[in-house]
Amino acid sequence: MHGTEWRNDSMVVVFEFLSEEPIENLITCMNFKVDKLVLFGNYDRVASQKEKTECFLKRYCGVKDVLFRVLSEKDLQSVLSVMRQEIEAALKQNAELYFDITGGESLMLVAFGMLSKEYKTPIHLYDVSKCKLIELNEGADKNLSKDVEQQKIELNLEAVIEMHGGKINDSLHKETKTVANADAEKDILGIWEVMKRYSASWNLFSQFMRDHMQADENGEVIRKEATVLQALKASPSNFSSVSLLNQILDALGEAGVLLDVVHAAGMYRFSFKNRAIKSYLWDGGSVLELYTYLRERKSATECQVGVYLDWDGVLHGPGGGDVFNEIDVLALHGYIPTFISCKSGNMSPQQILHSFYELDTVANRFGGKYAKRLLVLTMELTKVYQDRAKEMRIELRFEK
């Protein structure tokens, strides 16, 4: 408690705007122990936000009482009247009042300013991106940071998605999108180094492996050279170079993920180090996703890869018609989530724009206005697409 002697004889009541942005409604209660929160907003916003906001405040923040009051969007006197009623009711209960104007809109900002002066009530707001408390206490008798007991409710990714009305569906998570141990991490980084060298051909190589290099039950691949050459010649994917295939196989052998690589004497022979390696090589994009996950988790509060996000927050089970989106990597830094999409190889103009809009839609739905958007690529985009990404607040990272 940082040496502060907290006053426990009064109920702590915070009045604030009901914002469209969930974190703005919650951040004070995540940092201070609040007994009652009164949220003011228009009818539509109260109707859409009430249930999930109240649930989060009580479940995570320990707020005992949450009250929502509908206010006029145009009539200042009506707004003042409703707010005064709640202020007087709180004062009769010997409550300590604090006004939170984080994310506030013009009419209510005016009302809070007038009432703060009238009742000598402290006003504060949060810079959410920095988790910084800004106190505006001129003329007030109290101070939030000195007179209210602090707490620190740490967010995790599950809670971030929940506050936006969604849910992480762990049952859909693929086993191949897991880094089980240090050995698996070393293997992924080894494959990534090979992928970087052959980034333009990697997805085609992966497809060829999946279609023509099936392993037996022991994880071993044995093919006649003539069979492989015929498959290369017939490949519709423009992956037809014997030399390129051999170079990639040799490089993966040197990385230690393919064992006993042979392409001589009329035969192709090698073994996958384990089942996970086979999955990584068959799914061309998974290596970039896993590499990005390993990179992001070094600095993130929490990081997950291959995350399925349920749209309405209710899991109906198999055949239940759940609507979901998959995000390649989801990272959290403090209160700010980063939604990361990974795209390997060349993309058509349509694919580029689709990746932009898909990432933007998911980030808006499950992360709100503070969410960051990152698109990780192995091939650079032309300036026109770089400019479009900037307009959409999408950061581009070109991995080489």
C-alpha cells in the first residue's frame, strides 16, 4: 500500500462515462478498489455494454455495485438533474466521490466539470496506452491516488477478448501451433533460416512435400527419383526445379530437422525428425507464424499462436454454428493487444487487400481502438500497398 493509511470508513464511489471502448470503462477499477461504479450513457450504449461491463467489473475488479443511468444526448439540464440525484444519494451514504472522464464526450464533460466544481469532487482520467493516471484536482478535497486503496488487476488475453464480448476457443487450437520445449524452439528457428533463404518458393515447396513426399509410419520418405521428377514436371505450381528441391532438402538436413537426406543413385530418401517437423513443412505458413510467436513472446505480457476467437462469446460446441476468426499471433503488452497476421510468399493485389481488411476487422472487433495491427511478410509490398496499410494503422514487418 506504499505507506498510505487508507480510510476505510467511507464507501468509494466513482462516476464515469460509459464509453464504447471497454477498457476506458474498466481501467480505474483495475487500479483502485472501488465499491460502487455509476456509469452514465445514452440508451443504445447502455443496452449494448451493460451486461459485459457489469460482469467484468464484478468478476475481475471486485466492484460490489454497478449502476447504469441513461442520459439525454442533447439536454444539459436533464443530464445535470440525473447526475445530481446520484450524487446526493451517494453523499447520504457517506460516500467518497470521484469523477472519471476517460473517453468522455462533450455534453457530459461539461456536466462533470460543473458538478465537480459544485461538489468539490476530484476529476481524473487515464491515458490508456501508457496506463497513466492524470488527476485534475483543483479545488477538490480529496485525491484518488492518495485517498483510495490501490490494486493492480493484470489483464490476460482471455480477459481482453472477454471484455469485447468474445471468447478464445481453446478446443480449436491446433497441436502443431505449439512450441512444446526448447528443442522444438531450436527446430523452428532452424527451419525459419531455411525458409528465409527460399522464401519465394517456400509455399510451393511445402505443397510439393504435402502432395508427393508422404512418409511411412516410421516417418521415413522413400521415393524413386523418376517418380519425383515426374511429379515435378507435372506440378501445376511452377515448382519444377530439381536443383531447387535438392537444395532445400539439403538445407533442412543441415538444420537437423530432416535426417539422412539422400538424393542419389535413383532414389530420394529422408526421415522427418518427428511428427511436428512434418506438420511444419506441410503447412507452409506455420513456420513464419511460430517464428513470429517466438519473437513476440520475448517482450509481451502474454502471447499465443493460432488463436481462434469466437464472435459472440458463447461456445455452442460441435455443430453449434459458432462464428469465429483465427488470428495467427495474439500478443498483449500491458492493456494493449496486438493482432498479428503472417503471410509468406508472394501475394496478388486481391490477397494483399483481403489480408488488410481481415486483420482490421478482427482487431476492431476484439481489440477496439487501442489495438495494434501487425502484418508480418516475407516479401515486400509496393509503395501503394505500404501507404494503404499506413492509412489503416497496420504496421508492416518484412522478415528477410
